[in-house]
Amino acid sequence: MTTVTAPAWAPWTSYYDSTGQGPAMVTSVAADGLNVRFGLDRFILSLQGGQDVPFAGAAGLSGALSVDVPPDLNMAGFLLVVNGHLEKTPGSEAVVTCSIGHGTQSLSWPLAYPRDRDPVTGSDFHLECFTSDYNPATVGVPPYPPLPPFPVTLSMQARRRTADEAVVMDLTDFTVVLLGSS
């Protein structure tokens, strides 16, 4: 393992990419190396437009990240932060799920009752999940093994009840933050 003075992130490795988003992700690493942000421009799930368009659908992106950490960094783990936007009619439903390592979180938007026939509603959303981990340099003697890659998965699924209903959901970005402990 090469000794680093700040965290150094390796490129994203895709395992599954239903929307073709992986090659177009825009990556930016914070100056201190403690987080990496991935901008998304096509991770979209759209169910709208009549009888000939699907009434249910799903999209997924999964892969792995790895990071070299300085031997003196006291790690607690990784935080995954996902941002997106949802537009839906009352007769549609949607869920977004994220996971990092062994941590998973989800948000859901259920069907509205037929009497609640409001027009299309929209909202931005923010989802976080955490996985614990530790710096390999805290165990053993040099040379320390590298920190193994950790999996990251993002998924969306939606359903509409009739041809007049619609749901459009997109994930705009996700950030992985390396969290330290004192």
C-alpha cells in the first residue's frame, strides 16, 4: 500500500447500470479528499404517456468505490448522500433506495386516495445511509493492507394505475463522505 497524506479515491467501478449513467457521471473530489461527488444526468425513471407506455418500471445503478487513506486517519465509516426530484400524480407510487456497504435506506411515495385528486405534485428529496468501517492501519504492523472496495447501489421503482397517471423520478447526484472519529 502506498502511503498517502490525504484520502485518494479510485475511479467508480460499475456492476449494473440500467440507464447507461456510469460513463457519463461527473466526478468531483473535495480538496481535502474527504468526499467524492458524482453528478448524474440520465438516471431517470419515467412512466407517462398513455396505454402504450409501461405502467411499472425500475432503474438501478450499482458499483464499487475504493479509497486509499492515510495511516493516521481515524475512520468511522462512509456516509452516502443521494439527491433527486420526483413528480407524480395521485394514482402513481414510487420508491427510491440507496445502500452503501451494509447500510440501506429508502423513501417511498404511496398512492393517494381517489378523493385526493390533486394535480401533479413535485418535490426534491434527500436520502442518507451509513456503513461503518475502520482504517486497516489500526490493526497490525506495516505494510498495511489496502482498504477493500465497498459497494454502492441506487435504485428507483414506480408504478401507475391508469394511462392518465404519471410518475417521473430522477437522481441528480450522490456523494460518498469518509467520516472520521475522534
